[in-house]
Amino acid sequence: MKKLIAKIVPLAYGKYFDLSSLIAPKKTAHKAFNVFCTIRKGKVLPKQKEFLDAAKLERELVAKHEIQSYHWPGDKETVLLVHGWESNTFRWRNLIKTLREANFNIIAFDAPSHGYSTGKLLYAPLYEEVLSHMVKKHNPKYLVGHSLGGMTMMYNEYKNPNPTVTKMVTIGSPSEFHEIMDQYQAVLKFSNRFMGHIDNYIQNRFGFKIHEFSTSEFAKKNTKKGLLFHDKWDAIAPYHASQKVNATWSDSKLISTEGLGHSMHQEQVNQQIISFLET
């Protein structure tokens, strides 16, 4: 029964959006966008509290959200960590251990609607606004981002290139926004006509069309030194995403893996990140 409901509910949403948009296209597109951006998990779990609470830095208002940041002090350069969709800073626990052993100064934060931060929605322009604030405030030399976090890093560098940052690492990150929206349409099965309304809504709100939000395009202007990790069998973000970004990012290297999954918490990955930052 649960599987049947899980199949029916998305189809009901898609049919509702198609019909409702005949009368109120802008309002319906707004609703569909909010459904797409709604965060359903990623808040701090009981097993995560001890690790995160011990490193709390401050809670501040950014982009109308209360954002929780964290600090693990070290004597070397500052590394800023940017987590992905429906996650939080706890996802970095293995890398943080390795970075601390190498004596890096570590800053991290929970994205809007994730971890201890407030909110219900997350989308790239909002995440970018918070990330831009954190970069300007903490002046990191290195950025490391997983999944949506990596995509947001590339967008922020495109919009607000920061001379303090010299190296960037992405892990399992998507590239083309239209591929993500295509997946959304495939699940809900709404019409191409309604997708056009969503496209217009996004352009009017954020200033770009769906196909224009492309990490591989942003990378063409990226002058930082880059390292990309992506597993060939990643079931969440397609491997070809990092291939496309690597092809347009002049000073970048792609490390391809097989069987490490989307999260890539493995020590072999963490040690390669350390080597990249130290050389």
C-alpha cells in the first residue's frame, strides 16, 4: 500500500499542476517550485548532536534565515565545507577528522532548512547567498563542497569571485539544472506546457532560464585550481556532470571512482583532498 501511495501522490501533484495552471499559471508555478524545494530531512539527529554541539561557532541571520556555523580550530589555512541536499555539517565528520589531523582551520555551516538552521526550503540562489556571506566573513583559502554544495560553490565563484580562495573541491556534484528539473517532471509527469510556466517563473524571480544555470558554463570563468571527485556509478548525480565541468574548467582534475557511491566518506578520498590542499 505504501508503495502504491508513493506512486500515486506525485502523479496527483502533476495532474493538479497541469489543470491549475490553465487558470493561474504564475501561482501554480510558484507552488510547484516550492514543492520541488521543500526539505524533508537533514535536521540534526540525536546521534549527531554531540559532534555538532561541541563545535558550534555562532548562529546569525543571513538571507532571512538563522544559520548555524561551526569551527574546528587549526594553525594552517582555513577550509570551508559546504554540504549537500537534505544533509548537514555532520556529513563531514570523517573529512573533518582528517583535516584536523593535518592541522587545518575548519569552518562549516548548516544550509537553510538543514541541521540547526531555520527554514523549510532550499534552492541554489538562496544557498549561494548564504555561502557568499560565509566566504566573505571567514576568508577561506580552500572550499570543499558535496553534491548541491559543490554546485553552489561553482555558482558563487561565477557570481562573486573571491581572491582569497585559491582551491576548490567538488564531490559528486551535479552540473545542469535542466537535468534536475527533467527528473522532477519525470516523477510528477506534468506537461511540457507547465514546465514552460516554471521556466518563466524562475527567470522572473532569479534572472536566469532553467537551461542557463549550468556549472559547466560557470566553470569557463573559474580561475581557481580545482579537484573533482565523482563515482561512475553515482545513482544521485550523474557521472557525466563532473566530466562536463572538468572539460570547461581549465585548471581542474577529475578523479573517477567505481563503487564509492554518492557520499564518498572514504579515507582514500579524504587523503587525496588533503594532498591537493597541501601541494
